Amino acid sequence: MKAFIESLKKRRDILRTCIALSEKGVKIDVQGHLEISDKGKKCDYYHVQIIGSKHGRYIPKGKLSTAIALAQRDYFDRTLLRMKKELHSLEQYIQLVENGTVEDVYSRMCPARQKLVKPLIVSDEMLAQRWLQGAFNQSEYMPEKKIYPTKKGDMVRSKSEVLFADLYLDMGIPYRYEPVIVMKNGHALSPDFSLWDTKRRQEIYHEHFGLMDDPDYRRNALKKIDEYRQNGIYIGKNLITTFEGDGAILNMKEIRAMIEELLL
């Protein structure tokens, strides 16, 4: 909801700017309006100066600046009232939801009452917490390789995974380590992390490919990405990929900025 309100405020600010420009534009000092005769391959422009008349003075190509000014002012006239109506409704709605939403009714109940109620809508934060606390199957592949502890207490396979896990924890992004997800053909894959995208209310995945110098590893990584694609998990949509190898060193500052843009 927070992200939704921010998007409404961005729309509000855009409308305010455009209204100011339109109010300035309608004052263009050209009398009358524009009529256009569209003949397919050719358009003729006419400057109509008498109100209610459809006949005007032909505008030659050398004086198209008059046609442009009339067309622009007509555009401002048509959009100004519409934008003002939208802005008025938007400001009222923003004020309404900032004073409390339907989600807040449930969130503000005491835990004892919440247990008795099945909410129609829950807040983004509560939904994220439910996902984080929900049961999931974690990969049991080679547990002896999980030797690196994270701040959260997970044991992971590499120092890079420690960096990612701690980054997600510090940024307040709910994550699970090595969840098992089953593909359409029954084959199970385990991405390094699954994350809860609070803005879009969906689970997404993060695969870190850390040995791209190794030909066999690289081949298997590409196969894995392709299998994700075949199952509707796409890079840039619901799959984050990061890589390490010769000449490809992790830049956690840049990765943090990317995660902020995608998820926060």
C-alpha cells in the first residue's frame, strides 16, 4: 500500500506540473481555432476566426507556426479540465487512504481477535510476514557444504551467499535460502534464494552463479536459466541473476542499488 500511495503522489505531482503548463499555454495570443481538411496524402489547415463558423482562412505551408499554435492551444483546452478533475479526485483519495485503509482494520486488531477473523485484505507487511513464516521445503543437497553462517542464522555454501543473505536482512527483504520449487515436468530446482516482492505481492528468485570460469558449471547454469524460462520464471521479471568469474567481481554497492530499484 505504501508503494501504491507513492505512485498516486507521483501522478498527482505530474498533474500539477501539467496543469500549470496548460494554464500558461491556453493564453497563447492567437485568436480563433484550427480546422483540418484531411485528404489522405495531404492535409490542409484553416484558421477559423468567427465563432461557430466552419470556414476559415487557408494556412499556407510557410505559415504553419499559426496552425501549430492553434493546435497546441486546443490541446491545452481539451486536457486542462480533465486534468483538474482527475487531480481533485486523486487528492481526495490520497487523503482518504492516508487516514486509514481497509487493511488497517485487521492490522490494528489485537492478536486474540485476529485469530478469530478471516480478513478480506491484509497489509503488504502482514502478507510478507505470513510468507516468511510459512512452511517450505529446503534443499538437502550436500549439507556438509553449508559452512558459512549468516546474520539470520542460516548456514550457506559460500561467502558470496553470506553477502547476499545479510544484504537482504539489512534491507528488510524477506528471503528463504535454497527453497525447493517443482517445475511443470516434476523436476525440482533450488534457487539460491527466494524473495518476497512486497510491492508486487509475489515470490521471486535469485540465482547466483559463482563459478562461471568453469565450462561445465557455465553449461549447467545456462541449462538452469533455460529451464526457469520454460516454467515462466524470467530474468528481469521474477528472476534475479548475478555472476562471478574471471573479470566479473561482485560489486555489492551496485547490486544493492539494483535490489532497491527492483524491490523497494
